[in-house]
Amino acid sequence: MTYQATIVVPVLNEAGHLAGKLQALQGFRDRCQLLLVDGGSHDDSPEIAKSLVDKVILGPRGRAMQMNAGALQAEAEILLFLHADTRLPNNAMDLISQAIAEGFHWGRFDVAFDNPKPIFKLIAFMMNQRSRLTGIATGDQAVFMTRPAFVAVGGFPAIALMEDIAISNKLKKLGKPCCLKAKVQTSERRWLQQGICKTILLMWRLRLAYFFGADPDDLAMRYYGRR
């Protein structure tokens, strides 16, 4: 079968939400290869995924390395890296194909949260605007790229955090991203666990520290420790 794109979904201990998230992707499977890369879950995530994806890959822990492991087994020339708690618009593949046909090497979607509160609309607006201004995409925005672009930048750097920022900086050297206005919908879980304001401040501190050369391993300890 010739696939239009390969969707790579990295997961770790997502059993409680995984079936519903993967069910939402079933409509894409007639055109896309769907790969789930498990990073050593202690729950039933791999078993839950077996009947809902084309392949379950048992990879090393760490989102960057999981996504690289998925890309190595991808059969399509377009790669879409999708967080398990992010939902694609129904016309996602048409939009991606059009962007690639127009000459873009990579891109991302605008993001919206699955919570109608005004604060989440504001957060999403700021994320999308910042991405347009900087050319930096975050994992929540469903980053896509051609296989040659992925190979040219050496895939995701094997770092514990900020892998999306790191690969964006490399991809920008190949060309500007296609910033699709269509929205992917992502979960507000991360923002509610420690509080919205605390999460915003933490993310800005971590990004600023990364910009000034902080070790991503140390940043990951701060990020996941707070969570």
C-alpha cells in the first residue's frame, strides 16, 4: 500500500485516554500509516494500541527518541508527529499535501484547547502568534515535514526536553514553516495539573533557560518534577 503520510504517535503510560485518542485517527488510516511508539509504559498502552494502529514500536524512553524510532519505520514521504492528546482536523491530510505541493518542507497547525474557557483561548492565541513570529513550532501543534527534510536535519536531537524547539531551529534553515490556520485540538490536562499561571510561568522560564544554554536534561527534571 502507498501511504500519503505516516503519523507517528509517541506515548508513555497513556492507557486511560489512549483508546479514545486513537479512535479519532481511524478515519485517516485509508491514506496514512499510523505508528505508535511506546517509551516503556508501565500500563497497558501497547496492548490497547495494537488493534488501532498499523504497528506498535517499543522504543527508548524520551519523546525525541521515540519519534525518531517511528520515523525510521515510516513508509511515507511525509511525516506527521502527533502527541497522543492532540486531535487533527478532518481535512488535515489535504492541507498538509497542499502545503508540500506549494514547496514547503515543513509546517504545523494552529492549536486550540478542548476547553471553552476564555483563558485557554487566550493561551492558544498567544502560542499561535508566537509561532508565526518566531518560526518555532511546538509538539502540540502537530509538526509535519518531508522525509528529506527530516533526514537533512538529522531528526530530533536526542534531548530530554525542548526537542520541538531544537528541530524547528534546524528546519528553519531549510525554509520557513507553513503555519496552517486550521486548528488541532489538544488537551488542557497539562495546564490544569499544576495551575494555569504556574504552568505558563514554568514554560517561559524553561524556554528562557534553554535559550541561554541550559542543559535539557536539567530542564526536563524541573518540568516533569513539577508535573
